Amino acid sequence: MTQNALLYAFIIGTGRFMSTFNIIAIPFFLLGMIMLALAATQKQQTYLLLGGVFMASSLVNAVIGLSM
């Protein structure tokens, strides 16, 4: 199977339990963690700001997804 086929199988297979908001929250959380790690190592405020924004948006998406 190709990578896209595996992704579609994951989304379709978990579509009953995960809303679109939850699916979007996962990469936002990972990106937020990466940005916060960069902020800790690079000591740049831009990464800290972006990491905080992505973490907050992933939290909001996850809460909306769980409430549906």
C-alpha cells in the first residue's frame, strides 16, 4: 500500500471515533511540540510564539472534536 492509501485507511477506519477536528489537532500538537523544542534550543522568541499558538489551537480543536 502507498502512504496515501495508509492515511486514508487510518482516517476511514477511525472516522467513527474521530471527528475532523481531532484529526487536525494531531499534526497541530506535533508541530507545536517541534516549535517549542526549537524555542528551547535556538533561544528565539518566534518559535516560542508559534509553538504556543499551535499548542493552543490543537487544544481547542481537540476539545471541539471531543464535544461532538
